[in-house]
Amino acid sequence: MDFPFRLPMLCNGITDCSRLIKNSDDDLYGEQEMMKQPQLLGSAIQTSISSGADAVFAPTGGISRSKLEEMGIDDDFSAYNEWIVEKTKQYADTDTLIGGVDIPSRLFKPPYTKNFFEDAYFDYLEKFTILKDAGVDFILLKDQNSLLDMRSGVLAAKSLDLPVFVVMNVDEDGKNANETDYLAALITLQAIGADAFGIYCTDGIKAESALIENAFPHADIPLIAVLNSDDNDIIQLTALSKSGASVFIDTASWSDKTKTSLFKNTTSHFDPKSEKDNYAAAIDCEAFFLPDNLVLSEPMDCTYDMSDDIIDLDDENINAVYIPLDSTDDVTMLTENAAMSRLPFIVNANDMVTLEAALRYFQGRLIIDTRCDIDPEKLHELAKKYGAILY
């Protein structure tokens, strides 16, 4: 896919108002104080731009409807977001991109359900609509910990034709607290239209560089690296810039022109025409790089014993689980038991409602059996929208 902005892309990391206000806590103290001291935002933005940042964030990451509802002021949800974007645009120059920010709507853990997904999707859709109308150029989903949140956010942004970046928090093994795997997330999200994907590694830049380098051969979208300190030495920064990332978010701010020059001159530039190894399906915790010919299991019924049936497949000489779907109830059983598998899933459904439900609520990347009674053109449309593989 074509990336909508110039690369390499350097972004400041001020994603919520608490970063600029001392003694801020978990309520709206940071945002409320920022309205009294907007010059703090202006100073941070202008410092970042003068140091070479290509994009700055409107720090809307701390504004959520649920937070305002707890405080009894949810009628101000739009006003807070609009004010922050307006002030950011006021202080930035016309050539600087403006990103809107959101954080996970909920920290869901498997099994994922239809209601959880739709709640997250409409939470994101509401906020992204406000941010788009206020004038942001793209969306950043930060601090992500669940594939459900990431998928719902990307689909919401794409429904509004907004470019969307996703940053997932991981450890040195590429896993987060919910055991979501970063390669599985990359494979899934780029297939549904994410414009850039990246990681913030809690175990430091050295581990982050290794993970990005490992992801690079499979990424057909730019990779994002997050810097978390001004103290990173030049050797680590050089390794990070050469690892394959081409979008950089500096949470300490782009205040060092030497660092800015390093990333602009030594980064591994993303080539959208290069061939990538991303013929892969995925579940939440694993990506499955597929052979040309799949060896399918016998058709598996979606029953309450499904988890045991999936585990029993470990002893069989197959490389995909074949699931006929006769109803949305079957879809529910599949999504609730998918985490038990260590194999990808290929599904067959003979009606559009059931197939779309499977593609929407399965948290990963599915394979579709094209030998079904659905018009091929419709199959291609669904596969493109939800990033599925046709087989």
C-alpha cells in the first residue's frame, strides 16, 4: 500500500496533556490546567518543529467518554477534544502534520465477544469523527494491549478514511500482558488497512531494535519505533534507525538536532514495492506463515467441546483447522475457542451474514474457503475489508 506521508517521519511524543503539566493525575487535571496555560503546549510544539519533527500530536490521549462520564461532564467530550486540536493547529505551522491520539478503550482479554468488539468500535468511531472534523491528518492508537482494541480502532479509522498508526506495548519477546504477539498483530492490522505499525518495548531500545528488525521482512507498511528517553546513546540509536523503522515517535521530544539528523540520514527507508513475506494467517498469540498447499483437518463442528477438539489436532499431520460455519452461533463458538489453537483457521460459510460476522469478530486473520455459495465478487470485497486470505 502507499503510505500517505513522506518518510522517514519524525513525530513528537506529547500524546496527552499530563506530559506537560506537573502533578497531573488520572482525572482531567492535565487537560484543565492546559486550558489555563496553553503556552506550555505551544512551547513544546514549536520546540519539536524547530528541531526537525515532521508531525506533532494533538494530545488527546487522556480524553475518553468513560472518564468524563465518571466525572459527570460527558457533555464536554467533544469540546475537550476540539479545543486541544484547535490549539495544536494554532501553534504548528502549515507544513506540520497533526495527529489525533487515542488509548485502548478497554483492556479486554480473550475470549473476545461481539458486544465487546462493537462497544470498542463505536467508542473509537465517535472520537475519531470528532478529531477528523477538528482537522487532524491521522490517528495514533497508542499503548495498545489487545488485538480486539487494535482491530476495532483500525476499522473505525478506515471507515472515516483516516490514516491510522498503531503502537503496541511489548516485552523483549514481542508479547504484551495479554500474550498478544506483535507479529500476529502486524500481519492482522496491515491486512485490514493500518497505515503504520510499531512497538514500544518495555525492555529498552536494544530489544526494540531486534524486534523491529525481525518484523521488517513481513511488513508491507512502515514500522514505527518509540523512543522513551533523552539518554539513549548513539550506538543504540543508530541500531534502532537501521533496524527497519521509518516512523519515529520520541516521547522525550525532538529537542536534539543531532538525534533528528541521525534518524533522517541513517534510517532504513520503507520501500512499498519490495516483496514481503506476509502470506500468513494469525490468531491473537501467533502468526502462521502458510505453505502453498494447506493440509486441512476434517470439518470441525462448532460445539461446546470445540476447545478439546482443537487441542486434539496437535497430534494430526495437518496445518490448518477447517471450520464450516452454519450460523452466527457457530461464529460465537469459534471466537470464544480460537485461542486454544496453534494452527490457523480456514472457514466456509454459505451466507454473507455468517461470513461477515466471522471476519469481523475473529481477532486475527482468517482464511476463507472460496468453495462456498457466495458470489466471488462479494467474497473479494469482504476479504479486502477484513484482511482475510482467499483460498
